[in-house]
Amino acid sequence: MAYRCLHEFLARLEEMGELHRVTVEVDPVLEIAEITDRMCKSAHGGKALLFERVKGSAFPVATNLFGSYRRVCEALDISELGQLSRLMEELLPLQPASSGQTIDDLHSLALSRFTPLLANNGDCQAVADYNPDLRKYPLLKSWPGDAGRFITLPLVFTRDPETGTQNCGMYRVRVFDENSAGMHWNPGSGGAGHYWKYQSRGERMPIAIAVGGDPVLIWSASLPLPETVDEMAFAGYLRNEPVSMVRCLTSGIMVPTNAEMVIEGYLDPGEARDEGKFGNHTGYYTTAGNVPVVHVTCITHRNGMIYPATVVGPPPMEDCYLAKATERLLVPLSRRQVPAIVDINLPMEGIFHGCAVVAIQKEHAGQARQVVQELWRTGWLRKAKLLIVVDADVPVNDLSLVGWKVVNNAEWPRDLIFADGRMGLDATGKLAEETDGIRRREIRKDEFISKLVKRKWREYGCA
């Protein structure tokens, strides 16, 4: 069952014993982040947190909503993450990638059934402030070196000036003062593409930043989906129900009716300001740089608003669990791109696509190298800093076993692949033609004896 809003999700987490309420006053500058970080790094991701009294603001703050496998599955209404792979497979065209279709060609007919529905009004507009002051809201400063407060869990809505189609992405927002903020576009993202179109035309760009809503929407905004896919239609597909949207009060951009808060505004072409440093999910500060400036014209929010935020930093953090959900969703796209792929694991320490272990069904010499080069060529792993390729019988989540294969199967520099600051490693077992003609044989158990010992284990007195 799809959650209609963040409030419903929080109520469910409390029923599950997955929500902890902090009733004492806490500071949104560093203190909330420190509490959240300690909770994230406790056993199994700890609990979601609801800070009921936040210094300097009338609104409570929720963090660590997705900080465990259990909470991610509950948010996405699935029993285990593998269901996401099956949902994606249902959207892929029947023809193989070799037929000329690309991995961008998701089943448009299936998604069209979940085109967002336009409503006349929404809970997100219950309160409207045309003299907005961002400082009234409990925006977080997470790390001592951060340049200021950031909105860390935003759904940023933009519109193509040529086609009118919308894009939703998750890009961090640096608050400068009461009515201006910096928008950090990811290079190559849909929002950045829209911005450059407006700038080339010399036109002011409308923008809306929604916070909260159905947790499926929040996750969908973070997905590296093909440009042709509407994130809100995809969220509707995942929740099996179209997303309800409403037009902003100061522009034609549509936002989810059940968002907690919506920041409406615009960007003037060419205007930029230094964002300052930000403690990123890599565990390191980003370097300062100029970002486009959002001028806030209106802020709307629902009655009883709760402000959701995430704290990113050295893993494991909340975003690591969301990344594992994204991994399961996108593995079918990689299998379609490279049919030899059996499975993929993104270790939490790799910070999403920084590192990936890829298992393949190896059929010929040099195949691992070809797989690495193809994944770097296009798709969601094209920026991966390290790709490790192992054989199909290696469980990609068993990093100890993967490490053993790396040390024993790889020969330097023969099995290293370098390109543009990235490294690939062929840790597959080598065929005779890949070596000096002698194929190493891995130690294997005798199957009969192994089964015999397993059956008689208690008889040996070892149980």
C-alpha cells in the first residue's frame, strides 16, 4: 500500500518500533547531525529519529528515515530489495539490447498508466507565505566545516523551456539568507540541462523545491533514471498508484500535493554565488565553487509540517541503504547492457557507484576487460572509480571471498584496466589462452564426501 504522506510513514515506523522521539530541545546546527550520525552507526542502522523541539523553529525534524534495510523495504512497500529488480525487469523491452534499442528504452506504455494526476489543491499549500524567510525553518548544518545550512533531502522540480516536460532530481541546496539559496546541479543532470537551456535563451527559470511526501517519491528523486523517464511517473509505477500533483502558486511547475513544504522561486540567467564547503557522502568536504542562485518568492507548507532531512558523511549512513535499493533496481539495466553480467554489488564503502563488484558468466578470453569498458562507456556505472570483475560462482556480497579472488586470480599489470582516472580489475579465473598455457586449478571439495560429512555432523559430536 502506498503511503500518502510522510506522516503516515512515520506513524507506521512508530508501530513497528522503528521510530525514536527526541523530546528535549536540540540545535539544528551540528547537534541534530551528531545525534543522527551516532544512530546511523549503531547496530543495523538504529532507528528513525523525530526531533520534536528544535531550537529556533516551530517545526519538528525527522532524520534517518531510510537508515536500515527494514525501513527502506517498508518505505517502498516491498518485503526484500530483490523485488526491485523484478519490477525493473517488467519495464524493460522484450527485445535484447543488440536489437538496436538502448537501456534508456523503458516500457513507456506501462509508465504512461501512472502519469501524475493534477489536483486543484493540496495539503502542501495549506499555509502560504509570500514574504518568505528560510531562517524560520529547521534547516541543518551537519559538519563543522560546512559553509552554512543545507537542504539535504529536496525534490527539485524544473521544466524544459522547449518541451514543457518536468524533471525531478535531488540536488543539495545551500541557504544563503532569508530568501536566497544556492542550487548545486549534478553535471549532466536533468535540472542542469534545463538551466543551461534557459540561460542560453537569456530567460528567467522557474523552480520549485519540495520537501517530504510519500517516501517512494523521495527515493525516486535520487535515482539516475534515463532522461526519457518521468521520475514521478516512475514513482507512481513503484507505488502502483499515480502521484497527485498541484501547480505552484507563483509558477506553472507541478509539485506533489502531499509534500511537507514547497519553496517556490526562480533563477536569473548567469547569476552565481560561492556555495562554500559541504561535508559530502564521500566523508570528505567538497571544494567551494559557484552555483546558480535561487530567489525564493513563496514558501508553502502543510499544517503540522515535519521537516525531513538526511545527514551524509563517512559510511555507514542513511544514504548507503538507499544506494543498495538503487543497486537492486538498476542491476537489470546493466544485465541488458551486458548480458554476461550475473550480479553486481556496490559496497557501502564505495559510496554508491564509486566501487562495484561485478560477477559475469565468463565464456571467452578477455571478456572481463570488455565488460569493464562497456560499463564505463554508458549507463549508471560509467563514473565508477573501481570495477572488480569476478566469476559467476562468486557471491558478490562476500567481500572476503572477493578479496581472495583478487589476490589469487589477478596478475599485475596484465589484469589492470585504466581509463580517465578509473581502474578496472579482472579477478576472474583465467583461461589457458589468457596465461602461459597453463590453467590454474582451484581447490574443490569432493562432493560425495562433503555431503556425507554434512549429514553425519552431529554424529561426529561437532554440532
